[in-house]
Amino acid sequence: MPSYLVETYLARGQAGERTARERRARSAAEELTQERTRVRFEHSIHVPEDEICFFVFDAPSGREAALAAQRAGLDPFRVVEAVSSPNEKEER
């Protein structure tokens, strides 16, 4: 299943907010999966200097990843497919 980066705004010094958003993202992905739309929240990447936080979802398409982000209240700027090296996916 492809991975998608969901780009959001997160101000510097808000690491606690990132943790709360991760919980909501995981919960939203689980809800969608229970509704027969397979989505999995993987992790987040915060770039404090640029005030950007990326949430990584595995989903059938960007549409489902965006839906999970919206349900989690992440207010996504954009959703793009992420490409990993083959070895990285095998290690999971």
C-alpha cells in the first residue's frame, strides 16, 4: 500500500500538540479501517524551523489519506505520495 505525506502547519515549540495530533491521526485511521477503508497512520515528521509537520499514512490513495487527516483535525495543506527505498519497506 502506498504511503502519503500530509503536510500541516505546526508552530515551533508545540511538541505536545504534535503528540496529540498523532493520537488523533492514529484514531482516525483505525476508524476508517473499521469502516472498510484500510488506512494506517505510520508516524510524523516535525520541521520546527519551517513550522511544518508531515503525517505519514499508508492508504490506497491520497483521497483516503486526506480523509483520515481531516477526521483527525489536522487541517492539511496538501497530500502527496511518498516514495521509500525498497529496503526500507522490507524492514517494517
